[in-house]
Amino acid sequence: MPQFHIYSTTTQEVVATRLTNSSNGELDSVKHTASPGKYSYYLKNVIVYVVSAILQYAVANGTLSLLTSLAGEERGFATLAVAYVVGFVAVCSPGLIASLGCKTVIVSVNIGYLLFSVGNFSVEYYTLIPAAVFGGYSISVVWVCGATYLNTLGVSYAEHHKTTANKMISYTNGISMFCFSSGFVLGNALSSILLLPTRNSATRAGVNNGTAAGLCSLEPEALAENKYVYALRSTLIGMSAISLLLVIFVLDGLKEDKAKSFSFTKLVGDMKSSLKDVGKAFCQPNIGLAAPLIVACGIGIAYFPGTFSRVYIAECVGVHIIGYVFIVYGTASAIASVCLGKVLGYVSLTTMSLLNACLNVGLVAFLLIWEREPSYLVIFTVAILWGACDGSWTTLTSSYMALNLKGMLHVSHSIFTTSYIVGYSINYIFALVLTSQQLLILLAGSLLLVLPLYLVAEWLSNRRSISRCLGLPESSHSEE
């Protein structure tokens, strides 16, 4: 019987070598159909990951929305605090990817989402806190492993086609943000549709306040036993299970993952090494100066579903509109991110960053002077523009990090995710003590303060690129 050995060549093509029975022992090499350079291979894995990621983000958004309503203020605050603290594990995620492989980490993230959604079936501390640990891990690591996976696929595809790695990195980062925004839309759509009867009954009873997903603030005990809430919980768990099955059985592992072998000693060593890599990368001027802009963007992204929904949407047009406004916001963010990912192959990051900053600061200025009159037109227009800003900022900053650390994509996404979590945490903490207008001033001030630092980082990055092309010595350490 002929034997087959599958191995990866330096050109990232999977080759099946058939051992013949001829007397001279010649080898007959045949190209395998599942080549990482083939468009069908690239498209199949991108589609599978996108579907899985949208389901993941929808589960996270839907579960967090339910948590806000069901757990009550004290338990909800404690659970979110635990999730935020655990979220800083993102800084160690490069070590997990280096030790376990990208696909294995994606599978672990899906398992974490499943446990997170199951743990929230009961709103007691002994289930909420463990669930928050799993949720915090998955929510923080999902971007790092997912964006690294898509970037690596894109770079492999670029090596075999008439395109550049830089274009594919920007494009796949846009796809990553598209998944996040689409999951946000799907999660809020499910909440709005499945919980519509609950919201209507509460409205008839005279309840006028609600949560970010458009739920009404009924008593947590009564809401937990509601059949529509039970249906939403079951739907989220089912979506999480489907996502897990997709990544286990359909998603292909990367070429680099095939040589991974797990051992606890290796994991500890890779974690230490990854922390050193993150520290070294962050100390590079073109990386360290850009990180504050990501923090400021995190403040802005956290502001809309939190303070804006509570102060502007609920007061101006009513809580029953919040879910629909979020759907419009998420749709605008998804469209902007995937379109900008394509545009960045032809327009500089600096140009798009300046345009986006002008739009973002202009929106903040408008909200500061607006008298909050009931107006569906204003609310939905702001939702569209704010969503476009948030999607653009995420694509711009993640692409900048990845393009400047192409040899360490997982490290670049770790720095990006950690910086965003810092921004989320700042907004979360200051929202407890500041008014909505003060938070807007904080957002605009932080953007105006850190944007010059980002422009300096861009200039340093461009100068280093020119130096490489001309063969001149660089003033700072080169990326690995």
C-alpha cells in the first residue's frame, strides 16, 4: 500500500508525498488541494472564523445585557469588576498562542464563552464570579487570537497572489472589527426581539427605565423567571455551542500550529518570554507613543453603550428605542471597519486618523451644546456617526500595531487589546463619579492630547521604513 506523509514546505504549501514501490525509490510529489496559498482555503477559513466570531460576540453582548438586568446593581458591579480584572490576561496571551497554537487558544476562548453563558443562568455570587472569570478571559483573548489568525491567513495568501502583506493585514483587521460590531448587532437584535413582550408588559405597568439592550428594570427575581428571558438564555448557550463546534471541526489550524507540543514548563517559559516581548515592543517609541491613542479610543467605545444610552437615548426618545439605536450603531461600525480595512491599502493611516479625529471631536462638541430635545433624527444620526468613528478607530489602531510588529502579530494585538481594556476601565470608573458632559470633555481632551503623540509615532515608523529601504542604520532597535 502506498504511504502518505503530510508536511509543510517553506512556501507554505501543503504537499502530499507518495512513496512509490519503484526500485530506485524515487519520490512522487503531488500538490494537495488544501494549500494555504489557495483562495478557496483562505476564503473557507475566513468565513468559518467570521461566523464563529460573530456568534461569540453576540453571546458576550447578550449575556452582559442580561447580567445588568438580572444581577442587580451590587452583584452586577462585582461581576463586571472581576471580568475587567481578568481581562488584563490579554497581556499574557502571546505566550498562550506560542505554547498552544492559535487554533487551540480560539477553542479555549469558545469554551470560556460557553461557560460564561451557562454560569449566568443563576444570578448568585457562586455562579456569577466563576462565570466572570471565564468571560473576562474570553472577551480579552478573543481579539488577540482571532486577529492573529486572520492576519496570518492574509499574509500567507499575499505571498501567493498579487497583493502585499500590509494590505492583507489592514483588511483582515477590518474583518476582525466587523465581527465584533456584527456580534453587537446580533446580540441586541436577539434581546430586542425575544424580550419585546417583557418590555411591553413593563411599559404598560409604568416602568420607564431599562438596560443597555432595551430591557426594562423589572424586579430581578421576577425577570429571571420570565419565559422570554429563559428563551434568550437558551438561545445564547446554543449559539455558543455552535461556535465551539465550528472552530473544533471545521476551522483549519495554521501551519505554525502543527509543530506545537504542550508542556507546563514550556507554557511558563513562553508566558515569561511573551511578557518580555510585550515590554520590549512597548518600549519602542513608535509603539509606546501610539498606545495612549488606543486607550482614548477605548474610552469612546465604552461611552456609547453606557452613558450615552442612559442619558441621551433613554431621556430623549425613550428606553424602548435603545435596542434599535444599538443595532444602527453596530451596523455603521461594521460597515466602516470592513470598508476602511480595504481603503487602508491605498490611503495612509495618518490621513484617516486625522479625518476620524475631526469627526469624533465634532460629535463630542455637538453633544456638549445640544439641549437634548426629543429627536429620533438626531439620536440615530449620532449613532451612525459614532459607530463609524468607533469602527474606524479600532481598524486604524490595530492595523498600525500589526504593521509595525509584523514579525510578532500576537504581541501587537496583545498591546492593542490591553490598551483598549485600560480605556474601558477608565470610562467604567469615571462614569461612577462624573456627569455625562464631564465624560465627554474627558474623551475629547484625551483624544486631542494623545493624537500628537500618535502622529509622532507615525513619523518615526515612516522614517524607519525609509531607512530600511535605503539600507541606512536605524536609530532604535528593529522589530523582530
